[in-house]
Amino acid sequence: MTLAIGLLLSLTIAITWLASLALWRLPRALERLHVLAFLNVTTSVLVTAAAFLADGVSGRSVKILLIMVVFLAWAAVLSHVSGRAMLMREGRSA
């Protein structure tokens, strides 16, 4: 069990480093925004899975799941708004 939790958290760190390299290398703002959306989804799912493996179904893991759902919904809204603002700034309609 501890090995699986460590693997999930190590994968989270690896994805974060990969996303940081992609943010550094990608030229356009919309491409970088896609990297951030990928980072939000994958890392929140992996951390939540690690919490469920650590605690099982408990009050704390259910709270983490609820926080993840709210975080993902809010991140989707912010990504959409940011993407529309970038397109409007470039003079294109969304």
C-alpha cells in the first residue's frame, strides 16, 4: 500500500516537472493553457487516489474528493474564461 501511495505521489511530481518544461517550451499562450488544464486534472486525480489508498473511505478522503471536484470545476471555468480573453485580445471571436 505504501509503495502504491509513493508511486502515485512520485508520478504527480513527474507530471508537474513535465508540465513545467512544457510551459517553458511552448510558444503560444493557448498551448500553455492546455498544459495547465492537463496538470490540474492529472495531479488532482492522483493526489485524491493516494488519499483514498492511505485512509480508505473515511471522512478525510471524502473531503479531499469534494475539494478535488470543486477545484476541477473552478479550474475549468477559469481556463475557459482565460482562453476567451486570449482569443479576444488577439482579435478573434470565440
